[in-house]
Amino acid sequence: MNVLDVSPRVVYPPWRGSVIRIYSLLRELSRRHEVRQFSQVLGDFSFRELVEERALASTYREFRYAHPLAWLALEPGRRACLGAPVLSGLALRLARPALLGQLLAWADVALVEFPWQFEHCRRHNQGARLVLSCHNVEALKFGSWAQAARRSIGSRWLRYIQMMEARAAARADLVVTVSAADREEMLGRYRLDPARVVLVPNGAEIREHLPATAQAREAAKRRLGLPDVPTVLYAASDIPPNRRGLDWIHEVAGCTDRFTFLVVGSVADEGSLGGHVVAAGSVDDIDPYLEAADMAICPIEHGGGTKIKLLEAFGAGLPTVAFADALNGLGARDGAHVLVAEKSADGLLSALNRLADQPEMAQVIGRSARRLAAERYDWSVIARTLEGHLMRLTEDGPTTP
């Protein structure tokens, strides 16, 4: 099977939840199928059309596309919609990349990540089955993001977002969602055929993110220059819900000197943030930071979908403190797989202190969280679920261009 994925962002190295999902699933699919990735380059202006090809595996290649007209089209939407590439479809329409048409002709099935680029792919499709890959219910997510950012998104933009999502969901051969709640919301909101809407959950690297021994953890702290006190990991990319989560980290750190708070990801630049908060910045490999952590924290109260950062902590066997909102769509239970904290600095600190004061309880929670991740959220198993849906779709034969 020839699988094409169309992404509004560069996918490798995977640096945020959405691209971690894309890369992890496609890497697994590439073990048995040919995979091509078409990704738009965001941020940097290009004075001419550029295509950069990268081999991510022998059967998985990413094509990074940049064009000056695409950049000009993308920027207004990114500024208005909190950095999201909601105009990436318009960017394609203006740039008219011949490469994307060639890849659509090559593909048996095309996964279109997010609804923004779906209509362009549909218009230029030459027979591939088209799949809308949803990471959230976008019509709901942006309202929540705006709350986290403490700013508004214009009503015209919100109507545009809902229109794009509704149109893509109605015209896709298959709609993939990340949680049962998202699936039900898509079915009800857009009146879709239940047979065309499937669940493929988020996951974690169970085989690679192994729980660290006490000796390995101490060594990892030394390598990273961390003090010999309990280290609390907060892994997050630079999006509004995660920036609000960082605010919570600062509030808790201001109340105690018992912990080092280790912030990993683009949510903060590398360096000391003061108050026992240390930022590693964006990293290509999170494993050394998972190894150095004694516990994890996920004070997220906004956004949609499910939280990959939480699943990665579970997969590494880290006892974790989280807000109840962060558990939406997952099967984690308070006291069994995670400690749920009240939405206050005192609530977060109290839960962290419980884990530090009761190491046996912390170990039990960490082990239970890893079992949950291994049973339900292993990328290799999840990819088999997606593969089954795609194989059944392609067995129905090509769609009408």
C-alpha cells in the first residue's frame, strides 16, 4: 500500500504532540508499506519554491515544501488563530505545488492532517482514498485555546474553522479521531455516518521509554547538571494551553524549594527560569530528561484531543500529577494511574509532596501507569489499528477524482 500524509507542519524531528502522532504512526506503517510525507515549512520566508527531501527510513520519505506565496498566505491566519496554520489550504492553492499532485497520483490512500488542506487535496486527487486525520475537534479547540491565551479569536475566524472542518468531514472517505469523546462530537456536530468515523488513539513509545533505575536517574541528573533533589518533568510545546501550564509551574515553584522543575520543549527557551525552574528548550530526544525525572506534572486545563505528554510520562513509568481536564479521553484513574490535583498551586504542591513523601505509593502509581500505557497506548499496536482501517478502505477500490 502506498500511503501519503499531508501535514501543515514539518514532521521530523517530532517536537510537539501532533507531529509526534503523525511521525510515530507513519514510522510504524513504513515497516510494511511505502510512506511519503508532504509537509509545509512554517515560519521562515522563502524567496523561491523549495523542496527538501529527507529519508526518515528506507520506506518513509518526507518532502518539505516552501514557497513565498504560501508563506504570505499562512501568516494572517497564524497571527489571528494563535499560531495555527488554518490557511495552509489557501497557501497550497496559491503555490500550486506540482509535487503534491504527483504524490496524490502515486498514493493508494492519503491521510490529510487537520481539515485545512483537505479541500485542495480533494480537488487535485487522482484516485487515492482520502482520510481526514483529526487531532482534536477544531471547532471546540480554538475556543479553549483562546481562554488559555486570555484573548479572543474573531467570530469570522471561528466560523471559517467550523466550515473547513465540516466540509472536510463530510467529504472524506474516512474520518480518524483520537478519543471516543471526539468521535461522538464529530458524529453529532456534523451528522456523519458512524461507519466512516473511527477511533485511533494517541500513544507513547513503550519499548523505548523504559523506567529508569535509581542509579540511572542519579547519573542522568549529573549529566544534565541538575541538583540532587526530586526532579519534576514538564514536557510541552509552545501552544496556549501549555503556556498556561507553565504559569502553574512558576506558581508552584514559588511556593517551595523542595523540587527542581525541569521544563522540556519549545514552551520555554533553554536556561534557568528562576525559582528552581530549569528549561532545556526544544530537544530532539526526550529520553535523557525522562530518565532524570522522579515524577511528571501535567497542569493542563485547556485544549482538545488527548495529551501525548501524559502518555509519554506513563510509558516511562513516572508517577504523575495532573489536572482532571488533562485526563479527558484516557482511561487513567485518580489514585491508580495518576494523582489528580485541584486547580491551585496548593493543590499541585500537595500532590507532589504526597509522591515525594510516599515513595512506595509513587512506585505503585508509576508501574500502574506504565501497564496502562503498554496495554492501550503502544504506538506499534495503535498503528496496526490504523493500518486495518486503511487496508479495508483501499480494498473498496479508488475513489472518483
